[in-house]
Amino acid sequence: MTDPILAKSRIVGIVSLDVDIVTGVGVLDKAMQIVLAVADEPRSLNDLQSSTGLPRATAHRLATALESHGVLRRDDAGRFELGHGLIGLGHLSAGRFPIVGRVRPVLERLRDDTGESVQFFVREGDQRRCVISLESSHGLRWIVPEGAVLPLDVGSAGRVLTGEIGPNGWAESIGEREAGVASVSAPIRSGASVIGALSISGPIERLSRQPGRRFGPAVVAAAAAV
């Protein structure tokens, strides 16, 4: 989260680049460090080295190899950027996860009706991944990047995905994962199974310290609409 003084204009969620031991396959984990660094913003080789902590020769070797496979490309300034080869893969991935097409218009309505940032999370093992994230129009807002992987044990969406749902059908979080941020989440179900969590999140000063009372019914209704 940004410094509280800077947060007057914006609250930002950061994708962690600390993936050194995610799989134990060193070259793959280092390549993903590079991809995630470039996903944050286009980067020169020097920027890649400083943001990932990799040796310059390693960063160059992996970045150029990823470029050869279309995972990265060079922009007009010569910086490494996400490659066009990812576009087709992204469409294929979305097409094989059809619930995304149902969730997105519901999230758009929820964001427009509430004015707050909204997200759709799914469980991946002992973590949760943000599949869809739509930002609030407010200058002071909470942003969760699409694709970000977050813990299950903190935050309202994590509790929903582990079945910790209150009697009114939602779970809330106040400054639990990030100071100054509140959220409300409700489950999306397939039969008796929870297959996703739909969330509203934003600064406590706007969502209040009882965000469930304010937004819980709207989040539950949106999840049911999916």
C-alpha cells in the first residue's frame, strides 16, 4: 500500500515479484520474475535487473528468450514489454473459463451502482487469484491487479473461498490485509460448492468500519445474479 500521504490520490495493490521458490525450478521462477516485472510496466534491461535482483546476464538471457517465444517484445524505446503472443493465450484461457463472461457484466453494474472497485477471485490451492478487477472512478481507491495472487487466510474474499461466510451471506474485512482498506465479499456457487468470490473493496474512510452493513446486500445480490 502507498504511503498514507500519497494515498490521498490513490491506493495501489502490488503484484509480488518474490517468486524465487514458487516451484523450485530455478529458470522458470526467474523467467516469471521477469514477466511479472514487465507486467507492472515496460522496463529496460537495467530496470529488469534492479526490479528482479537477477544478474544482468541472466536477466538479458531470459528476457531475450521470452521475446523469441512472443511472451515479451520491445517497445519503440527498446524496453521490454508484454508480448503479443500472450493475447491469443489470454483469449483461449478466458474461453475455457466461461464463468468470466457471466461475471464481468455483473461486476460492471456493481461498480457503477456502488462507485467502488470490484473484483472476482477464484481459489488456487492455498491462495486466491484475482481473475477480474474493475477500478472505482474515485481518485482514492484500492486496486487489485488482474492475475494477482493473494493469501486465503486474510481478506473477506479469502474467507468466502474457505467457507467462512456470515449468516447474511457475506464476509467483511476491515484493515485486515492492508491498513486503511475495507472489503465485502459474497460467494458464487455451483450447487453447494463455492466456485468464486465477488468483492467490493476501497478505503475505510468511504466504506466505513461496517462495510458489510452498507454493501453486503448489493454484493450478495450480484453474486446471486451470476
